[in-house]
Amino acid sequence: MTLLEDIQSAAIDQNCDLGTILRKCKLLAARLGSQPLENWLIYESNGYLPDMEVPDYRVWSLTVKGHFFGPFGSGIQNAPIPSMCLPERIRDDYLKYKCRQSITSLEAMLKKSEDSQIRIPANNLAFVLGASVYEGQNCVQAWAEIGVGSIIELLNAVRNRILDFALALWKDDPRAGEITRSSGDHSESEKVTQIFNTTVYGGSANLVGSATDSSISFNIINNDFSSLEDALKGKGITTEDIADLKTAVDYDPMPLSENKFGPKVSEWIAKMVRKAADGSWKIGIGAAGSFLAQAIAKYYGL
């Protein structure tokens, strides 16, 4: 049995834990030389860092609840807290909660759960809410909840993506990743990465920077400027500069390759690199050019 076939068999076996499957995939990724695949496996295995974007299957809407006490011994227990009562600056932390835990910790959490809901700490939220939720009642404890079904769906999403990737790669090259083959017979890393992006991110691209700027990590969907905008904002690019890029993109024709952007987009990239050079954009010069070129190329679908 080849490594690819072993991964396929493990992925369809519900008795095989995902942690084991991810380790098999890490071995495959190392042999294939696909850095995006390897990075994804590392983050799913070890968890996502606080400043990183997460895949869409890891974004949840949480239910917020709390205990309230009022005068003369009155109170409300396990009361729902409407999202509109949450301060705007933290509302998305609960409406678009980003799950960063490792697959292993999520599997362990699921096994230990004795209820249909799992609590997620909401540090200091009770203090922030005070008496603003229910009239005459002061919030003394607050927390968020997520149904175990959401965790099950997340685990299934990762398992299914692994299976889809392994099957697509197997169709392209059934012997991919086998150490008995000469290096020239290995599937090209670019092709592997393309298959990975299609099967794991559904046609979107996940870019992870090199050692010069290892915090670069984002999802960009083809021809979806809002996803490109989110990625640029995540790297400290101002709203004004992003608006200038939108104007340039709308003006220029569609490029034929990632090395031949239109004149307006090229001019915008040059301007941003100059900002990196003079310190007005806090990023290394080398990382700036690479980041912008890759991000815009992925937006164009190149």
C-alpha cells in the first residue's frame, strides 16, 4: 500500500483519529515539497497563532449567556445575552469567533463533553456588560457557548479535505510521495500546491510567508476584492491605499501572468514598496514586494 492509499484508508476510517492522519500527511507533504500543504498541516496539528487568519470552517457564531443578580435577591440564571448588547469593538469576537485550537485538543474536548454545549471563557465580559443587558440586573458572570455539532463539523471538514486532496493527487499521480521513486518522478510542488488550494480551500489561496515575514497568512478568493482587502488590512495597509489599489485594478486590463501586472497596479506596488523602504509601512522591503505580488496574483487567479 502506498502512502497516498494509506492516507485515503485512514481518512475514511472513523476509528482513526485525525491527529494520526495529519502526521501521515506531514510525511507526504515533506516528500512532495509543498510548503502551503505543510503549513496547513502544521497549523491544524498545533493550532493557529493569535495574529493569523483561520480557514472559514473554523469561524463560528457563539451564543453568549450569563448570570445576573439584582436587588432584594432577584436574579436571572443562564440568561441569553443578545449580540446587540455586546460592545461593538468586541462583537465580532463572538459573532465571528475564530477557533484556533489544534485538532488534537478539539478531539479531546469532544470526548470529555457531557453536554450538547461547550463553554468558551469570556474573560472580563461580565464586568464590561455590567447592568446594560437586563434592567435592574447586574451581570456577575458571562461566557460563550458552542454546540458540539460545530466541533464535529470542523473535524469532518478537515477529514474530508484530506480525503479530497489525497484522491485528487492520486488521480494525477498514484505514486506521488513514494520514496522508491527518483526525484524526477515526483509530482511538481506547484501542481501539488494547486491541487491543495482547490481541494482544501475550494479555489481560494492560502499564502504563508517565508522566514523573512513568517506572520503573512491569509485567504484570498479569485476576483473577490473584499478578501484581498482583508488580507491587506491584516498587514497594516491603510484604507486609503487599498482604495487606490481598487481604482488601479478597475482601470487595468486583466494580466496574463503574475509577472506582468497592468501599469496602474504596478505603479501602486512600487509606491507601497517605497513606503516599506521609508518606514511608513511597517514591513520589510523584500517581504513587501513578495507579499503584494503574491496577494494580487491570487486575486487575479494567476
